[in-house]
Amino acid sequence: MSSSLRRGSLAAAAIAFSIASLAACGAGNKAQTLEIVPDNAATSVGDIKVQNAVVITQPEQESTGPAAISATLFNEGTTAQTLDSITVEGVTSPVEIKPAKGTGKLTVPAGGSVVLGGKDNASAVVQNGGEALKDGNAQPVTFTFSKTGEVSLRAFVVPAESFFSSWGPTEVPKAPATEPAASEPASGEASESPGGSPSATEGTEAAGSTATSSATAGATASEDAAAGH
């Protein structure tokens, strides 16, 4: 996707997300009774309502790493329900769901809500999204609850940039770097020849040392001969 289209989809999704959040704050869970229809991924089945659903990918397109699902889950019933699974179309790996605190299944309390994504909130991590998740797409996502069953919708796919930077995956690896080519030895450096034989510089020094020793021995022999006469 081109950078201009990427920015456009990000801006559109951010506007929709923020407008929907404000509408939800002002109208509570009864937004439909006030005829407020937020322009974002939202749906309801039985007692369960899912709002503000987005799939947030890595901020750099070349990066490898998980994506995250952000959404607000409402339970308007009188019985608590657990979120048993989330599936994203085209992604074969199961989505990893974790509650904000503790372990076990994520529970949406009766008459309450749970936020997925963001600091100190529950999380839903999508591993190995790969080619299935493209920024700007509206990806089919299915939430499965213990009592209500499947709740499906289409969620925008956006990068973890700007408004979504604090809602995206906590694991953000760097884009893979290109390995530099091995550099050749500097022209002035001496190197050993194959087999451990000395380099040309070492050979020159050895030859000079031998010549000096020979000259010294010759001078000594001449002095001894003169002393004998």
C-alpha cells in the first residue's frame, strides 16, 4: 500500500474511532436508543455488544511481529460471560487472549464491559498475521463468547501510528536491516600468505638482517688478518 493511502486509511479509522468513543461516553451502552449510529466496527448479538473493533499492525510495513485487536466488549445480561476465542479471517494461528490481571479466561462481567488493547487492559494478540492483514482492509473478525456464541463483524486494519500507537502490539521489532558486504583489507596492510609463510614485508626485513650480519662477519675477518701480520 502506498504511503498516501496508508495515511488516509489511518486518519479515517482514527476519526471513526474517536467519534465512536465520544458517542459511547455521552450515550453509554444505550446509544442505539438515542439513534446514535457510530461509524466504526460495532455489532451486537443477544446480550453482547462489540464496539470500536480494529486490528492494529506493526508501525513499519517491513517489520515482522504480532498484531493486536482493540475493542470494547459490553455484556448487558445478568450473567458473566467469558471470551473463549477470537478468529481473524486468513490467520491460522489462534489469537492469544489475556486478561488485564491474573491468568485464565477473559471474563466480561454481567452489566459491565472490558477493553481490549492499551496499557493495563486485557489484550488480544494476533501472531503470524503475515500476508492476511493489509492496512486499510476491513477484516472479518469473530468473537466467541461462552453463552452468546459467535459475534462477527469487519474491523479496520490500521498501523500502530498516531492515535493507535498506544493501542497496538507491545512487541514492536525493528525492520530487518540489510547486512553490509564484507570489506576488503586496506591496501597498505600486510597479510599472511596461505600456509603461514611470511609476508613480503617480513621477507624484506629478514633479507636486510642477513646482509647486515654478513657484512659484520667480513669486517671481523679482515681485522683478524691484519693483526696476524
